[in-house]
Amino acid sequence: MAWRGSIDTKDKVFGALIYILPLIYVLPYGMFLIEQFPILGIIYAPLAPIISIYYGFPFAGLIIFFVLFLAVVRNQNISHFIRFNTLQAILLDIFLILVGLVLGIVSGGLGNGNFLVVTLNNAIFLGILMASFYGIFQSAKGEYAEIPIISEAVYSQLPD
């Protein structure tokens, strides 16, 4: 979208890197699948240091959310492309938080190893994994990643 300004290499790199956040946050949902298919763990091997910091530091997710939202998304001096991808990654994380609340209730009633709970966890994991990789590849190409519903919400929140 040329009318929003040019997208240089720095924008492409930072636009793609931000999708690491949903990849990290969705990891607990994929444990059932990773146990069955250990090859999926290769995706997370390069992210191991970041994952240990993220899950080892209390309130890391909340701090990262506020820093990204206030310092990046609301900063008009940063390119629209980076702000768009940052807000989209944040909304994917918020989606995971909401789904986690619902799954907590469902798994409490059915049991954590229930077939329905495992299937929902696997579907959420694969969905966010694909959305994150789609965002990474589109950003690397310098194109906006159009994820249904999420992108519409991002466009409504970001001024041009």
C-alpha cells in the first residue's frame, strides 16, 4: 500500500520479528501436538532463550504489551507498516488470552486430557502458528498480512 509510505528493509525485518510474540504465547497450546510430533519442536529451538526469559520473568507479557502498544502502536513517528504488524501480533495475543479463559472453564469441567480439550488446543496452536508464519512471510515481502477479522480490527484502530 504505497499511499502509507514506502516500506524499507528495516520495516520488513521489524514487521516480521514482532510475530515471534504470538509464536511464544501459543506454545502451551501446542504441547499435546509437540509431544506426538517432536519435529514441531524445531520451530521453537531458535526461540528457546527468548521463551525462557518470557516465561521466567513475572508479568513479562503484560510489560511487553504496554511497551509495544504505547511506544510502537501509538507512535506516529514509526512507519504504519510496523505499527500495523505490531498491533496485529498484539491482537493475536489478546485472542489467545480470551481463548485461554474459555478453555480453562471447559477443561475444568471435562478434564485436561479430554479429547475435545486436546483437539481445541491443537486447533488453536496450528491456527496461531499459521497466522504468525503468514505474518512473518508477508512482512518479509513488504506486504500487509491480511488476517480476517484481526486485520479489520487493526485498520479500525490505526490512523493512517
